[in-house]
Amino acid sequence: MYSWIWRHLPGRAPVKVAGAVLLTAAAVAFLWFVLFPAVDGLLPFDDVTVE
């Protein structure tokens, strides 16, 4: 998968590295701000009982 992305990014190596960093940052931002808050209520991590 990584080689497929690398082959399809335009430009020489420095431009490809910048594009890969931007793709990674976009994926992390999507997970952090969209996906994780959407599934937060479905996860059992808030059911903590301390006695």
C-alpha cells in the first residue's frame, strides 16, 4: 500500500515526502476530530468503578 501511494504521488522525492506527511496529517486529523468522537459513546472505557 505504501509503495502504491509513493508511486502515485507527483514530483520528486522531497515533494513526495511532503505529500506523504500531509496525507498522514489529514488521516490523523480525521481520526482525532471525526471518527474517535463518533465512537466514543460506544466504547466501554467510561465505565470505571473505583472502590
